[in-house]
Amino acid sequence: MTRIWTPDSQALAPYRQAQQQAYKAVQTIANALQPGMNEADTAHLLRDWLRAHQLHDPARAPQARFLAERQTPRGPFGLNRQGKRRYRPGMIYRLQCDAVLNGHCARAVLTGNPDDSALQQQLPAERQTLLAALKAGQTLEQYCAGQGDGLQRQVRSRLMPLTGTLPDGLPRHGLALLPGLWQLQLTLRDGARRAAFSELLVVDSETAGWLEPDLSHCPTTLREQAA
């Protein structure tokens, strides 16, 4: 008799909570962005928020990056170095952090550009396209290379630890990822413009699905799309 592995809902619950807290962190700091704030100080604000909520892991430093759609030449005294760039209205911002809750880690990535939200608007459809591709047996590399719409795609993945061990001889049913809990981070690029999301994907013995069915846990992204 073939043994089927299905993830334990109790084992998944802390990851779901960690993911919600990670997105709450980047939402809070995105709402607090002011002209003149630099990348390093913004990353420190993310770190302080995580510390205040007992979610910070020193080994997983938060990141903040500000980009103009058209980058200017390097300024004097290294003022355009990463970490030194200062936020101004119309810039693309990218905030990333890991929330660690009792050893359970989840990553959030939030991008925004008030002047051009086309890529942000594409993210909900993109995450469903990615899921359909994985269910069809495509690898992440095949998905990134096979869209043919002129956008560059990069997907990073890591397998998250879950309690218990997976049985031997699991049926694959064409799925390109092994059964388990995966953190997938997808970045879309169109020239200097970019958008990204990071989501937890549950792959069992027969199918795959996002830990959160929709993007309701990161409403800031959706609010920016409608702005």
C-alpha cells in the first residue's frame, strides 16, 4: 500500500503566523517611509520592529533598497552606494525581512512604486501561474524561462523544516518539487522596474498549494495597486 504524506496542520500553523507577522513588519515600515530616509536606517527600523515583537534573528538581517526607475550616475563621496541611498517620492522601494517565531521562519518581500504599479498589479496572477506550472510538473528553471513575455524572472527556494519524517516511495505525480514546505521568492524585472513576493508553498504527495490561498496577508501591496 502506498504511503501518502500530508502535512500536519498543527505543524503548519506557526509558519502561517510567522508569515503574517513578517508581512506586518514590512507593511508597517512601508507606511512610515519618509523622503530623506536612507536604506540602512530603514533596515534598522525593520530590525527594531522585529526585536520589539520578539521575531528577530541576528543571522537573518532585514534589507531595504531604494531604486529610481532610471538610475543616475554615481554621486560624489559614495552617496549612491547601497545602504546610503535616500528615499524620495516616486522611487521603487523593496523591503525584505524574516520573522522567526519559536524557531519557525517566514520571509516577506514588499515592493512599491507609486508612479508605476504595473508589475505590482501582475503579482496575484503571477503567483497563480507559478502554482499551475509547478502542478504541471515544471521545474522553477523551466517556469522562469518559458513565459515569453519579455520579463525577467528569478525564483529562490528553500525547504523549511517540518516535524516528522517523510515516508519513502512517495508518488511524485509529476510535481517538480519534493513534498514538504517551501519558501519561494519570485522577483519580476522589466528593465529597472521590479516587483517581488515571497510565499510559503505546501507540497504534499499529490498536489501543491500556497499556505495562504490569496494575498490577504499583505494588503499594503494591494492598496498600492489601487492608488
